[in-house]
Amino acid sequence: MIKHNELVIDGVATSSFPFDVIVEEAPAIVIANSKTKLWEHDGISGAILQTNHHRGMVEKSYTLHLVKPKEEDLNRFLALFARENFWLESERVKTTKMWCYKVKISETVRNRAGYYALKITFECHPTKFFKVTDNQTFSRSGTLRTKGSALAFPTITLTGQSTTEVSFTVDRQVIRLERLSGRAIMINNPNNPSFLDGTGSRIKWTGDFITIDPIKKQDVGIVLGAGISSMTIETVWGWA
């Protein structure tokens, strides 16, 4: 089937169906606006800048042409667009992918020859995420090399042993754990953050979940406290 300009939706390629799927548009460049606000006041000239590096959603629209699909195959294909929270990839984009929340189908047309045309819009996170996950491991204090330009929320895995308080620092963010026994995993995803030990139990800790801003710093200092034998930082970097 047709691989040129194909889309991969939640791991399923449009070329994997037993009929031709033609993706009409090449991937468009879409840049989300930041949520920074400008506040004007009669008492000052100009405006007050309220900085917010988070960004709004983006929409990626495509027209798909389906060449004489059988009814059952057509229904299997359309079931793709009922999915939520998935990766969207394009054959034409080699290094990045999009995290999409859902799909809208705004128009469906069937002509006399049995060809279907679908207008679909993916509603997505604004970051263009790298396809390759970055892993950096530290056995002592060092420097984390950042990539891209979008805010990043790493997964941090600690190993070590201590019956007393342990701490580590990422840039200026200090995290303290009541104790460390074996392994601890800190997931900083703002939609589902967690800090658990190797058995899946919650850890007693103080501090905040970690956000890394590559625009501010390309090199981020890492400090490992006593009792931590290694730290692995797993990050999906991206472009804002």
C-alpha cells in the first residue's frame, strides 16, 4: 500500500490497510502561541508582561482519500479516529512526533467510483517531541545536557541505600527523600506525576516535581547526595 506521506496513528500506519490511503497534504508547520499575557494599565506606558512558557493546543489537519475500501476494512480504518491520547507520526517528518488528544472528522465524501475523502483534524499537544528518548546516567554529580526548546518533564530513576534522609538537586530544584531502599522512580509528567519505590509504594519526600526549560539553560547541574549510587534521567525532549 502507499507509504509516501503516510501517517502513523497510535502505532498503526495508514499504509497497513488492504486498500490505498492517500494523504493529500504534506505536514504543515504549526507553532503554538505561548500563554504569556500582556496587561495594559492607564498608569503606565506600554504593558506589563506576565510570562508563561506553557503553550496552547495545536491542530493538524489532513485530507485522506480512501480507494475503494470494503465495508469491513473501512470500519476498521475509521475506528482509528475513536482513539484518544496517542502518538501521531508522519513519514515526511523524520525526527519528531506529536502527542494528540483526539481526532475530529469534519467532512466525509464518497464519489460514484467508490472513493472516499475524509477531512480529519488532530488536536495535539504543542510540543514536537523527539522520536528518540534521551537517557543520561550519573554515578556522581555532573551536568545534564538539554536538547530542543520545549519544557521537559523527565522520568528520574534513583538507586542506592540509606536509612536516613537523602537528597538530590536538579538545577536549583532540591528533592529530599525520607530514606532510599534500592530503587525510586520519579515521574514528572504534569498530567500524572508520581514518586514510587521499587515495589510501587509511595515515597515520603519534599520538594516539587521537576520541570526543565532548555531555553534557559543548555547545561543543568546535577548534585547527588550521600546514599545515592546512581541516577538515570530519561527525557523526551522536543521543540516548542
